[in-house]
Amino acid sequence: MAKKITLSDKMFKELIDRFKDKKGFLGVILSTIDGLPVKSTLETDITEEFTARMAYLLGKLDKFAEKLDGTKVVGLTVETENTEIILIKEDTTFMSVLLAK
């Protein structure tokens, strides 16, 4: 049975509208929690690698959060020297916004 996508197309479009005019906007990606891309504004190869790596990271963070306080991760912001990544996570999906600094 296919996993239910709970983060909607409407939210995907809303995130694009919210961030598209922000300086450094790179793109938005909707993925399954298993790291399979559902929808993206980025190139396919970048999207596939990104979703696989972020799904792995979110899985590890969920295990840690469970041990820490019995909860799961619902959001995460990752900053590198050049990029900011905002992740919004639900049970079966996560959405990512990528911004250049």
C-alpha cells in the first residue's frame, strides 16, 4: 500500500510563494519519509541525493529525540557556510526549503 502524502500540493505552492522572492531562494522539495522525492523545484539528481540524505538524518534524529524525551522531530534548520535548509516533517513526508546565504 502506498504511503499517504499529508503535506499537500497547496502547502508546497505556499512555500514557493512565501520564499521565491527572498534573496537566495534555491528551491522546495516534498519527499516521503523514506527519502523518495514527490515534487521538487530543483534538478532531479540534486533532489534525489538531497532527499535520501535528509531522510537518513531525520531518521537518526528521531531515534535520538525518542531517547531524549519520547518525542519525534517535527522541524529542523540546518545552516552551512553558504546555505540554510529548513525541514518540516510529518509522519510520512517532509518538506525542505533551501536558501543560499
